[in-house]
Amino acid sequence: MTSANGISAPAPGIPAPSRGDELPSPSRRDLAGAPFLEAAHGRRPAHLPVWFMRQAGRSLPEYRALRSGSGMLQACLTPDLTCEITLQPIRRHGVDAAILFSDIVVPLYLAGIGVDIVPGTGPVVGHPIRTAADVERMPMLEPGQVDPVTDAIALLLPELGDTPLIGFAGAPFTLASYLIEGGPSRNHEKTKALMRSQPEVWHRLMGRLSDLTGLFLRRQAAAGVDAVQLFDSWAGALSERDYREFVLPHSSAVLSSLAGAGVPRIHFGVGTAELFGAMAEAGADVVGVDWRTPLDVAAARAGGTHPVQGNLDPAVLFAGQDAIDAEVVRIAGEGTRTPGHVFNLGHGVLPDTDPDVITRTVETVHAQPVR
């Protein structure tokens, strides 16, 4: 159900979250007419808006210089570093939205769960969670533990001017996979085994992760972000049947807890072509689409009512500007046949991408007609 302002109402049967974890409500910036927000609300803005997942990161030489000598989690939790890294692609590329520099394991780390980001590997968990006792021993995130993130938002808002800021969190299923596997996994065999052999333990773990993720996003919204993205990196490993039984209720709990925040909610996963309908039902206002599915097909699978975000293959940015421009034109054309379109990649910017190519691609996107 969608309200008059374009923000979905809570999913039926999902209880309202407990409150008391929000910051004092900020004075919202007047971003009327911002193309990204217009498109996210299903309207046709003055130009096609674009931002890129992982637009702040290893593709930028200024990022590599700034990060020299500091770990990923340190950078995510040092407000002035987070602020500067978030601003770098805005200055260089002229994109239509900033996304808060962060990582999906940040709320786990803040809560006191032993997780680190190992270069060349990714998130690694010191003591994987695989039993009921492990779940009960999990520390839970407290509102004050999010202060380094909300402090960064406070620094960013006056610097961004009329550019919207997107908050960010990993979805419960993806967090559960890292916690159970102990790190990245190709097949998620331990995760799926726990899900099926001990469903009560699974749902208890997912419930705790939905509480953690919801709190993390609500604190960002209360601090002043203009939209949020829930990133389910590994949801594409599931069938629609399993997603609906084991994941959908928990993603719904996260997204419905933000129903009163007044910000668009983007729900993105990789390899989720068969899940678009369920992901939209979870409470998304915008459905993110990877490069495997045409945007108009994805919008139809999501029910034909949700704006979409995507979906240039990140590898195309290595193909030369003529090939890139042709793909941008094709994707923009598909976007005109959807309820709204925010241009993006179908996943994150690859580390070796030429930053000048990204800047030229933004210019090509902005030149596309909006119909």
C-alpha cells in the first residue's frame, strides 16, 4: 500500500517497531525538485538522475590517498573521513545523490560482534554463529553505538547542498550468511543447512538481525539522510519459495520500521530476477535491479507500481565510450517504460574503473530525454 506522498505503508501483519531509538528529528533540507528524489517517488524529473553503488571507493585516486594507513572499518567510523570519502564522487562526477560511505558489517562491529574486513577476502567473523546458544549470546546494537555514523551525517548535510544523501545497511539474510559461514561463501551451504535443519534458530537469528538493521537505518534517517538502501548481496542464492518463508518477514520488519521516516526505501539484491515481486512486497519504494534483467521486465515483475534503479553492467565501463553510451541509451529507454527510473550500475563500481569514464557516463545519462 502506498500513501499519497509515494511512501509505502507498513506491510499488513507487521507490528509497529518499538520507538525510543531515534535522534531528535532534524530540520529536513528543502530538496524539492531534486531529480533523484523525484524519480524515487515515481515522478519524471528534469533530467534522468544517476548515482553509482561504490561510487566512493577504490576507483578514485583521492580515495586511495586518503585511506592510506587506515583500515576499512576505521574509515567508516571516523566521521571526518567518512564525510570526505562520501563527498569525493559528488565533486568529481556530478552524480545526483551521495551514498554514505559504509560497509554492511558496520552495525555488527558496532554492536560488539567480532568481525573484521580482511583485504582481498572481505568480512571475516571470528566466532561464527551456528547454534541457539550462539544466537542468544549475540550482543545487540544500542542507539548510542551508532553515533560515529550519525556524526558523519551531521558533517555531510551542510556540505552536500541540494544533493540528497542515501543511508545504507546490509539486509538480515546477507548479514546472517556472513555470521554463519564465518566469511564470504560461494554456496552458502552452512547458511542453508541451518535455515532448514533448525528453522526456529534461523528465525530467532534473523529477528535479532532485523532489529539491529532497523535501528541502524532509523538512526540514519533521524540524523537526516534523504533515502535509504537495504542491500541484500546474497538473496539471489535463494528460490522465491525459500525467500518468502525464511527472509521476507525479516526484510519486511526492517523496511516497515522505516515507514514513518518519510524517506524512500530502496531494496537491492544481486541475482534476484525471480524475487522482484517478493522484494517489492517487503516494503520497498524502489526496487534495485542488477544487469541481468531488463528494467521494464523487472518493473513488471515487481507489480508494475514501483520505480526501479539500475542497471548498467559494471564491466561495460571498460568497453569504450561508444559501447557505454549505447548501453546508457538502451537502459534509459527501458526506464521510460517503468513507473520511475534512477540510473545506476547493476552492482558496484569495479576497483580498476577509470574515474574519467564514470564522469563521462554521468554526462551521457544526464543528456537522455526524460519521458
